[in-house]
Amino acid sequence: MPNWLPTLDGIVQWLVEGIQVADVGCGHGYSTLMMAEEFPNSRFHGFDTQTASIEAARKHAEAAGGRQTGGVCPSRRDDLFRRQYGLVCFFDVPHDLGDPVDAARHVAKVLAPGGTVMLVEPFAHDHTADNLSATGQLYYAASTRPRHPST
Ligand SMILES: C[S@@+](CC[C@H](N)C(=O)[O-])C[C@H]1O[C@@H](n2cnc3c(N)ncnc32)[C@H](O)[C@@H]1O
């Protein structure tokens, strides 16, 4: 995380000053909490479609204490669309989305002026032969990839 965020121009400064952040597909909320603890002036909202994950994320936020507890909320579409975000994050999520392109279109509507998207996804090469390691096979199976003409 400390290496990823600085790759986005100016975003660390924004986070220090205070912006709204959406962590889409936050799972148990670890990424949300890591950012919330690092940037106390910003407000972090975790979204996930899995009720059990959101409950776990809430518990982790409560255990961490402090102001970030209210920043973890269920992923109802209306919740996401209720505000504009300076940063929208997808950590290891796009390959789980039924329609990642449509999700990106929706996210474009909730970006504040100058806002940006952090997208982190397991990396796999395009061809099976280039992924013949334990992690390569896993990532190739999970990662979104261009539709090959022969498939
Ligand atoms: C591989 S997990 C990553 C979780 C977390 N970002 C992390 O890095 O630990 C993918 C998450 O995306 C969530 N997800 C899948 N489809 C979603 C959707 N349409 N909206 C929000 N979350 C979604 C899943 O429930 C799951 O928690």
C-alpha cells in the first residue's frame, strides 16, 4: 500500500489533506483500515456485496477503534452513489466482477473533479505457457484477460 498510492499523481497529498475514498470490494476491510489509519483527515468507505464480509469489516474497524468505524458501510448501490470520491480503489476485485467495464463506467460517475482510480489486480501473462508456476497458474485462472480469438 505505501508503494502503490504514490504511483498516482498527487493522491497522497490529497489523502493527507482529506478526501472521500471508496474501497470497492473491500472484503474484510483490511485495505480500508490500512488507509484510514495512515490518513486520518480522509474518510474511507468500504463497499462489498457479501454481507459476511461487511460484518467482518465492521468488527475489524470497531476493534481498531476511532473514527474509521463509520467509514465501513454495506455495498448498496445507493450508498456508493451518495457522494463523490477523490479516490476509488479496487484491490484484487475486477476479476470478481461480472462486468468490470460497466463497473468502471459507474465509478466514473462518482469521481470528484480530478478524482482518480487505484486498480490493483493479480498479474498474469496472456499465454498459458508463460504462467507455468504455482502462482502463475492461480493468477491466470483468476485474472481478467482479453478474450482470445481461439476461445
Ligand atoms: C478477492 S476479494 C478482495 C478483497 C479485498 N479487496 C482484499 O484485497 O483483501 C474480492 C472482493 O470483491 C467483492 N465483490 C465482488 N463483486 C462485487 C461487487 N459487485 N461490488 C462490491 N464488491 C464485490 C467480493 O465479495 C470480495 O470481497
